[in-house]
Amino acid sequence: MTKQFFFTPGPSALFYTVEEHLKKALKENIPSISHRSKAFESIFSFTVKNIKQLLDIPEDYHIFFTGSATEVWERIIQNCVSNESYHLVNGAFSERFYQIAIDLGKNPLQLKSEPGSCPDINKLLLSEKNELIAITQNETSTGAAFPVEEIYKLRDSFPDQMIAVDVVSSAPYINLDYSKIDTAFFSVQKCFGLPAGLGVWIVSPKCIEKAEFIEKSGYSTGSYHCLTSLKAYAKKNQTPETPNVLTMYLLGKVTEDMLRIGINQIRKDTAYKAAVLYHAINKSTRFSPFVTEEKYQSKTVIVAKSNYPANEVEETLKKSGMIIGKGYGHFKNNHIRMANFPAHSKEQIELLADKILNLEN
Ligand SMILES: *Cc1c(COP(=O)(O)O)cnc(C)c1O
């Protein structure tokens, strides 16, 4: 079998050091250690320290671990919203966040835009009753990304609302000032190049206060995980449940590697590789960027419209060992999606771009 390279937008290629860390983890019996042991506590604190340093998270913010980003959507609504959240919706993931608020019996509002664009934040009107603005910074289903400046503008316009940002398919690339928002989250199988099954939740003290308020009002903030219990356990470098210890360990190691490479280098390389891919789809007669406004074009998930059946493109690339993503949902047959994560080397991206340009007509 030809060696396969995964350019899928998650799960995706593993970060190149994962194999080595995994071998070491097995040798050190990481999957067998107790989650109440000193050994676990030091994995917890090491991983938290590295995440905070890599993303430049404010000192008083917390890092908690969950099952996935999907879980965090639910927990944010339960812990930070009594009644009304406001969602910027421009694709399947942001829509799901909104839908979860409905499922949990809240009264969310939404500002929608066409897929492939971002809602116009100048149109956002909030009443005083609104508690939280939910933003999907990088909409993985369409490749549309909010510039961080727009998030900061929302912060300035709405100082009383909490702001929650889904950075699942953009962190650590996205250079977001976390002190300007209240909560953010990601899953590790996207830009961190790890096996799926771990979510990371970044939480400000304001979110904790809100969760305490909701609990005091007699409502549940979640039973498997809620902010108050996550915080109580994290204080001891522990989690309420038996967590995904192995992936927490690997995340600590990979963030350490990323710190060694340097976040600026990772961001510079990501921007370069994105330019290579956009150049290829702009130049090709077969593809064009689905996101037409440059300021909204994601650097980490590149989505192209294809005037050729997407599954045939996918099959052709597969023969060269390149696995790309199909379009999301009803775009399945006319889009291709390519991940540009830290795990993807310049050489691999250049080869992919070359292939895209030279697909036979
Ligand atoms: C993948 C993804 C999620 C969901 O992540 P899970 O690990 O499947 O829970 C949420 N938001 C965005 C933007 C994503 O790309």
C-alpha cells in the first residue's frame, strides 16, 4: 500500500512526533496509571502549563479537559447561559452550537449568513437580557473564518455579554487574545495532530461565577462535568472522571514540541502553506475558493468548489496517497476540503498543491 497522507480536516495527520511519544508512553505504562496518582497529577499540570504558554492564556483562566468539543458546546450552554445566548451561524458547526441551546431548553437567537461567508457583526443587536455571544471562529464545514479583529469589536460593543469562541479547527494557529473573550475550546484531532477523544476547555473566572450563580438558582449545570466540579478537581490536578490519560499525556508532549518550534514559526508556516494551496485553487481551471472574500478565507481549512465531481477528485488524489476531505453535508459532491495543520509539512502541502494544479482534464 502506498503511504497515505491525511489532509482531512480532522481526524487528520498525526503530528510528526506522536509516534515516538506513543512508544514512550507505552514503555512508561501511562495507560495503566491511576488518575488519582502523583504521576497523573504531574501529566495534568505539565499539559495545562504548556497549553497556557503556547496560547498565551491569562494566568487566572482555567484549562479543563472534556470528552470532545461537542461536549463543551453543551457545557457552555449549561454553565454560562440561564436563558438567552446569541449565535453567529454560518455553517454546520456553528448551527449545531445554536441547536444545542435549543435542545437544552434555552431561548437562543441567531445571526445567520450564507455558507462561505461570515455574519455581518454590525447587524448584531442584543438586549440586556442576552448573556453570551457564541462564535465559531473557523467554520470547518465551509472554510470561513472570523478575523480576530471582528471578535475584538464585539468585545468593545458588548462589554456585558460573555463571549465564547470555538477554535476547534484553528488553535493554535489563530492568534487570539484570550483575555478579550470569556471561554474557548478545541478538540485535539484537528490542529494538534492527535488521536480524537479529548476536548480542551479554556475558561475565565467570569464563567465560573456564572455557573455558581446558575447552581445557586437551583438549576443543573451538568452532572458528568460542570464548571464547579471541574474546577475543584483541577485544583488538585485531577479530573472528576477517569479521563483520556494517554491523549492528555500526548497533548503535553506535542505542545512542548510546538513550544520548542515556536508559535510564531508555526503561524508563519501555516500562512505560507495556506498561500500555496489558495494559489493552486485560484490558478486551476477546475477549482475555485468557496470563500470568495479574502478576509474570511480560513488558513487552516481550505475549501474549494470543484466543477468536477468531488468524489472523483478524491479518488484520484487517493491513488497518490493523498487523502483529502469531501465537502461537508450537502456540499459533499461539489466541494473538497483540505486541512493545513501544523502536522502538514511544507513539502507535503507543496506536493498536494502541485497535484491539484495538474489533475488531468
Ligand atoms: C470538529 C469540530 C467540532 C466538534 O469536535 P468533536 O471533537 O467532534 O466534538 C466542533 N467545532 C468545530 C469548528 C469543529 O471543526
